[in-house]
Amino acid sequence: MSIDQRLRESLHRPADSDRETEERAWHVVAAAAPAESARRQRPPLARRRLAAMLGGAALVAALAVSPPGAAVNNWIGDGLGVGVSVRHAPASPTLRALPGGGELLVGSNDAGASVVHADGSRRRLGPYRDVSWSPNGLFVAATRGRQLLAVTPTGEPRWALTPSRGAASPRWAPSGLRIAYRSGDTLRVVAGDGSGDLELMRRAGTIAPAWRPGSADELAVADGRGRIALISAVTGKRLWRSEPGLATAGLAWSSDGERLAALAPEAVNLLDGSGAPSGRLRPRDPAVFTALAYSPTDRRLALVERGSGGDAIQIVSGGRLRRIFATAATLRDPLWSPDGKWLLVSSPAADQWLFLRTRRPHRVVALSSVAAQLDPGARFPAVPRPSGWCCAR
Amino acid sequence: MPRADRDERRLLAGVRAGSREDLEQLFRTHWWRAHRAALLIVRDEAAAEDIAQEAFVAALRALDRFDRRRPFGPWLHRIVVNRAIDWTRTRALRRESALPAGDVEPEWTPPPLELSDDVVDALGLLEIDRRAAIVMRYLLDYTPGEIAKLLDVPRGTVNSRLRRGLDELAEELER
């Protein structure tokens, strides 16, 4: 058989999961379509505001009949008790105000980084990646090419370093004094003014380090085998180290610095401040956990769970795991508002950001056409990724 | 005009008018190839699903700008393939920044694809532009001239990518 024939035969061979994947995708596309139809029918100028409201209503209707809508029902029945009234704001074609206030830092492959202000206005920072707020939102740590930079919220660089192995995953310490970042397979730390760049750990893995709130600049970092170490950035000493395999996909500290959540697809491993295991959360079989985020105000932990039917948001609080939202689409980048009342997740396939109010009164605020709004003019705009939400002022 | 073209124009008109039935038929007609193309290029099942879904929604969003005399498939495939290439390059950059200088052992290796066989696995070893060109030629059935138009590159470049890609594939399969 010729190479041409072998290629055609192999590339066209059906897979067992094709049908399941197609059904999942159809739900997402069908749910996104009504809002698009409403948006395309451009009425006279005087009626556009009404049309925008109707477009929003159409999306809410889509949510109500599609898996995301089913999830909203789950919110009522599974999470918070039957009878709780959930109020939906219309899905908005433009962001008029950030639910929860504060300022949202957004990264995009094409458009670079942006800041979305509380009133919904946006400022482009520049062609930066891997953006992260300083603790009070006065600066942004970012990467550009191989550089590590500190820039102002208006995008002006204050200083830049060019580590020989490049820079990735910069994270500003809660004290404001230091920035940790990955460079090659090492973890490095530099003072907030760009001075004193030094190596803190070799053979660090690819997960972003997590600073421990309330500590004297201690940070948790996982190596390539998923073994977590807590390191003092002041002395360079390792304070403790866990067994391997605990953190292969993410790390997050509770706001009091007393609990560390380590994400591996098959479980979330909970450790106390001394590194001792304090619990393990498992997804429903055959689901996996894909992302996590601790509330900035308490010990509520948000998890994204991916199952065969789609993604769900689970909130862990007081030892209970509660599903508050589910959809056939992929969800990612969970991010809490500074006041801990709202959880933002992005849905790349539906080109939406979903703001989920996690306290009463419970609400879902959907922002549609995010890619075009935050990445105007791009040839193939991708849904921008929320990277940080700052600050309780 | 061929009947298939007439049917697709009718479907597109129905989608514009808000017909869910026409939307579903359009989706079912084009989903499999769009998703398979993304999967063969990015070699990551979750990412491929995202890319194909996003491309479909993006194509629906831009229906107003779509030239109604042209077929829908190439337009959708153009979005899918370009996004899949972008995604693969971005991931490669991230992996590169995570690797020590001179070290070729990555921490992360992609899980095997469900449709893995010797041809699909060998395809995954090709440089991304060659892989995309072969997927467009042998899965999506575009001519080199059509691929050149869809990717905005010279036809000679496409021919070169196909020739070198096929040579490397044949070499890999003979091992």
C-alpha cells in the first residue's frame, strides 16, 4: 500500500469517542447560536439597546435548555437547597461593570495583557504574557520573550531582567518584597525592585509557585515528580518536603496560609502548614480535576471537574463538596473576586466569561463575545484568560 | 450549480434566519472533519475539542461577513487549522521555557491518542507546518493550491512542506 493510501485510511479511521465528542460539541454550539442570531439582526439604532437585552435573554434561554441551564438547576438542587431563587442577569454583549468590583488582569496570546477596570473599561498593557498582580495592584509582573518585567497598571515598564533561560510564571509575594519565577528548570526569586536575582531551587517542575499568605515570604513549589517543598525566600532554606506525586497540575494556599491544596488530575491533596496531609478530595469516577482556586477571604476552594458530560464547578467548604455549576463546554481559569463573593470562569468554546455569585442571592452573569471585545482586530482571536483579580481597596 | 452547493446555501440561509434544524445539519456535516483535523495537528484531545468548538462558534459569529457564494467548509477549516497551529506553537514555547539548556528530556509527554497507529504516531513527529499541510491534503482533501490560499503561504511552500513531510513519514514508517 502506498504512503498516500495509508495516510488516507489512517486519518479517516473512526474513533470510539467520536460520537460522544460530537454530541458534547453540539450542545455548546447550539447554546451559543441563539445569541449570535440575535446579534446579527442589526435593528435601527433606536432599537439596539432593546435588541441587546433580547440577545441577553436569548442566551439565558439557551442556558436554561442546555447543559449549562441544567447546571443552574443543579446549583439550586444540589448545592444550596431546593427553593432557592437564582436570578440571572442578561448575558451582556459588553461588560458594563465587573461583578465584585476590583480590577481584572487578563492575558491573551494575540493581544497581550489588558486590565479590565471595575466600570468595565479596558486598558491594554502591551505585548506581555504570564501576567500577575503585585499584592496591592500597583504593579504587574509579566514576561515578554525571555524577559521578566515589572510594569505599571498603565503598561509602562519599570524594570526588566533577561535571565539566560528565560522567565515564566512570575508570582509576586504577598509582602510585595519579592517575585518568584521559573527559569528553565530552576525556581528563582528577585526583589520587587528588580535587584538581587538569585536561584532558589533546581529541578523545579512546570507548575507556578504559590506564596504562603501571612508568612515571611515562604513559597510552595513542586518538582517534576509532583513533590512539594516549602522554601523560605529569605534564607533559601527548605522548611519541609512532601512525598512525590501530590502536585502535578497546580498549587494554591488558603487565605490564612494554613492549608495548601495540591492538584493532581485524580485528586486534590490537602496539606496543613507543616506539610502534613490533612485530606484528599477525589472527583467522581471517571472525572478529573483540572483547576483550583482558594477564596481570598476564607477557606472555600473552587475546583473545575471534567467528566465525560462536560465540566462542573465544585466548591469545597466545611468539608462538603458542592457542585454549583455545570456545562457541556470546557471551563477554565477559576478566579475569585477580591471580596470572595464571585467566581469567574471562562468558557473558551462558548466565547464567554461566566461570573458566578457564590453567596446569596445567587446569580450568574454571562459576558459574551469576550474574544472580540478584548482582542479586537485579531485574525483568529482566542478567548482571553483572566490571570488575576485585584484588589479589596 | 452542484446540488451539494445549493443545499449548503440553503442551510446557511436557514442558520442566518435562526433555524436550529439547519444549524444542526450544518454542524453535523462539518464537525467530524474539523475536529479530526484539530486533533491530528495538536495531538491533545481536550485542546482539539476546544479548538474545533471555538472555531465553529467563531464561524457562526462571522456569518454576516461570509461570502455566500463560497463553501462553508474551507472557511471553517482555515480557522481550525490556524488555531491548531497557534496552539501547538504556544505549547512548544511553554515547554521550551520549562526545559534546562541542553536538556532534551521533557517532563511532560502527551498521552497516546485513541486513534493512535503507526501512521498517526509518525505524523505526530513531523514539524508542525508539515503536519498541518499533510492533514489538509490527506484528511481534508485540499489541493496544494487550495492549502496555499487557506494558509496564506506560497504554493511552492506548501509543495515543499508536503514533499518533506511525506519523505519523513516514509522514513519513519520504514524503521
